[in-house]
Amino acid sequence: MHLLMAVYHDSIDIETSGENDIIDITEDVQSIVSHSGLQEGICMVFVPGSTGTLSTMEYEPGLKQDVPRALDKIAPKNQEYEHHETWHDDNGRSHVKATLMGASLTVPFQNKKILHGTWQQLIFIELDTQPRRRNLIVQLVGE
């Protein structure tokens, strides 16, 4: 049997308030999957840029405080970064966190529904020190 796979492309525009802004993109991604015409496959979300990241979490107030606090232990604000010397800016920690966390997220979908846990939401985390406009790339492969 030969299956014909299709590729569908869309994007999500978001505006952030700056460092540690965590945005739930679950419904945005679900909407794209629902309107894609595809029944099942893989959905990949990618953030162009080197100071943002994508992940999953239980999107609740406590974790929205805990996650940035944990990330600040990995790459603290009051540390020297060679990046600052290179570019004369203050977001070396943002680049370090984004590098460690990654720029993409892959989620399967079936029957036009993304497959995720009950308390698991898809999130974008702004790691840059400034508010940013982001255009997240969403690409689906499936049938």
C-alpha cells in the first residue's frame, strides 16, 4: 500500500512582555491542525531566533513562577557572559537558556486532534530581556 503524505504550513503570531513570559499556544496549534485538512500525522512548531523556546508544561500560576526561577539558576542574571562583550547587550543568559532548551516542539495528532496529556499544554517561553513579536512556524506532515 502506498500512502500519500501531505505537508501543511502555517504560523502563529504572538507578542511577549519580555523575559520569562510564558504563553500557552495549545489552542493556536490545535486550530491549525483542525483547519489543515489532515487527519493524522506530526505537528512541528519552530521559533526562528535564538532567544525563545518551546516546551510543554501544566500551564498554572505556580509553575509559571517555578519555571523561570529554575531557568535563572541555570543561567543567572548577575553572571558575566562573553556574549555581552561581543554584542554589548544584556541577553547572554537568554541565549544560553534557549540553546539548552531548543527551538522546536513536535506533537503527534490523530483525528484532527493534537495528542497531549490532560494537564499538558504547549508553551512558548520568551527568554529575551525585551518584549518581542514572534512568528512561530507550524508545519504538519500527515494524511
